Amino acid sequence: SRPPNRIRAQVDNNDTYTISTSLDDSSYNLFWTIPMVAGSGLRWRDSDIITSTPTRYIKINVVNGDGSYSASEIELYNNGTKLGP
């Protein structure tokens, strides 16, 4: 399978999140830090193209924000092709 090199995420606007990836569900590496954006509610964010890393698991973590956290969708891509269902 092709490893991801870009992520789209729909998360709450005024919070910061991280996406980490792993092959073994034990050792995770930071893939992308999702920044806060203007507006209110759930907002889409797109990562830049990132060096592909073989990935089997992904994890999202909250870094900081207002205490009301929400993530509704995470999409992984490889060179413009959506991976997974």
C-alpha cells in the first residue's frame, strides 16, 4: 500500500491537535501539527505535502485549546489519491 504524504482534518477551529503515525501501534512519530484557525465550529485544514512515511496506525492528540474539543473527519492522501475507505 502507499504511505500517506498529506492529511486533511476537520477539527474544532480554536484548538491545536497533532497527528502521529506508527507501523506497530507502539512507537509514534509526529506527522503534522494542526493549527488553530479563524471562524467557529468544525473547520477543514490541509497539511502541506509531507515526506511519505510507511503507516499502519494514526493517532490524534489535543495540544491546547478551549476545553471543548472535536474531530469529525481525518483523511489521508498519497499524491492526491485518498487512502482507505
